[in-house]
Amino acid sequence: MIRIRDLSMSYPTAGAAAPAVRGISLEIAAGAFYTLLGPSGCGKTTTLRCVAGLERPDAGEIAIGNEVVFSSRQNIWVAPHERNVGMVFQSYAIWPHMSVFENVAFPLQYKKPKPSRHEARDRVMAALRLVRLEGFADRPAPYLSGGQQQRLALARALVAEPRVLLLDEPLSNLDAKLREEMRLELREMVRRLRVTTLFVTHEQIEALTMSDTVAVMQDGVIVQEGPPAAIYGKPAQAFVADFIGKTNMLSGRVQALGGADGLATVETPVGTLRCRVDAATRAGDAVTLAIRPEHVALLADGTAPGGPNALAGEVEAVIYLGNLLDCMVAVGGQVMRVQLHPSVPVVRGARVQLLLPIEYCLAMRH
């Protein structure tokens, strides 16, 4: 439904132009929920705005459905209002001088063919029912809560039955509890409507819980794309592992490969470890080892036999987070993070042994 090829976009600066997007390509299937995830300044919002037509790229091609809406090679440019996209901005962009009904009805004034007054009213009320605001149609828009304004922005984006829905960090202005509720509501709404959605966020939890596909961006390029479970469990490089969730990172060097089993022996500052590696890894390669805190087992010192990936350490801190204990364990000159069930008896200063399961130790080449 959305196809981007070799998209590039730069912004003028006092010196040379600053590239924001560097030749990215992606495809979003009809009805899919696709997320661009990355830190501020990585190019994700610029990409979204290019799809919407709010920015004119320097080069590349963008197609929505079977229509090419931008092509530098063919000199095609379709104006934003002719692309039939719905967009929800980070600030919601609710018009304060209009009622809830008038806000939602506004896009229909520019739809071709323009619906009749009776049809427009039916469509507005249907959109308001979709977001559970039908009882607020006559209320002035500024008198809505933050969550209600977010739903109003969604209704306005959907009322014209767009080909695609573009979401620019729409949950970032909500408090934590409301944001969690709206994640579920938004995902279920999009799934129910089967509308193709391009979502931009810097929040990893939003990307992991809402998306069919996640594309992680860094410095204007997509560095990894895939299902949420693959992005989290099999990061392709250290940046992805570090950006998605909490991760223990260790520098190392491959000492030997383990044959066809995809394992290697890696020398690290905390000792020699067995790790998973990709097929292109060779002995002598410099690598970064990553293991998630929830995959590290913690045992009282002396209660477990030594063996592969067993490390002796001392607990430096225990932080109670309600649903888990976040522990910092000193191993040599490194600090390893471990997440445990809150019922586990562990105290600061205790001597412990950490077990790093081989299947969860991932060594990534530099």
C-alpha cells in the first residue's frame, strides 16, 4: 500500500545541506501497522512528512496504493490534499474555535466528491462513535481531556476514509497510564478498520506492542527491519540492541568458532563466554556482546557449579520496581544488570553467581 524507494531529503543549514533521510526504501502491505522507531533527529518524522506531502524530498519515489505521489525521476508531485491520507500530529492540532463535531467535519469540506450535508453528518457521527466521543459532538474542543483530544484527532483523520493513516508520535503528550490505555485502543481500532498505518515514535514499548513491522532508524537510514520479536530478540547491531530495551553490553573478540552450530568463544572483560554469532563472523573479529537483563540468572555464590558463562560477582544495588527487582552486579570491572521476580531474596553486598544462557548471548560484529 505504501512503497518508498531510495528516498533522500536534506535541510538547508548555514553551511552545507544537512541530510535528514539518506536513501531509504521500504514497503508497507495493505492493512499493516508499520512503525519507524529511533531517537530524535534520526529522520523518522521527515520520512512520514514526505509521505504526507508536507515535505518535498530531494530524490526517490513514493507510491500510495497504485499511485506514484512523488518521483524525482519522473518529475511527479501530488499535493498533500490530493493524496487521501489521514494524519494525526504530535500536538493533535485541534482547532480550538470549533466544536468537536466541526473539527471532525472539516476534512469533508475538501473531499471530492463533496458529501451532502446529511451524508457528512452521518459520517462524522460514525467517526465519533468509533472513538467513543458521540456524546461530545457539541462540546467546544478545548474542553476535552488530553485523551479525548487524541481520540478527536483520530476521528478527524479517519472521517474521510483515507487510504493510509499517518501517526506522528500521537501518544507522547499523554500521561503514562493514559498512554498505555490508548496504545491498546489505537491498535485495536486500526486492526478493526484494516487501515494501512505508518506510525512514528521514539518509545520502544509503543513500537513493540503495536506494530506488525518495526524499522529502526539511525542517522537517516533504516538499520534493521522486522517483526517486533525479531528486533528485540535478534538485534543486528549494537545500536539496535542498546536502543530497544535494557541490555548488558560487553566488548569482546572472537577466539574460536564452534562449527555449524552458530556459536563462538569470545574473550570479554569478564572472562571467556560462549555466544551466538552470525554466519559471517570470523575468528579474530571484534564484537559487542549483548544479553538482556531478564535472561541472566542469579544464584547465591556456591550454589551452582561453574561452567560455560558462569560469572562470580557482588550485588551493588537492588532497586524495587513493583513488578520486578532491578539489580546491579559488579563482575570484575563491569556492572551487569539483572532483572528478577520481586520475591527473590537478594541484598546489596551479597556474593552471587550469574549464569548467562548461551542461547541468549548474542555477539555482533562491529
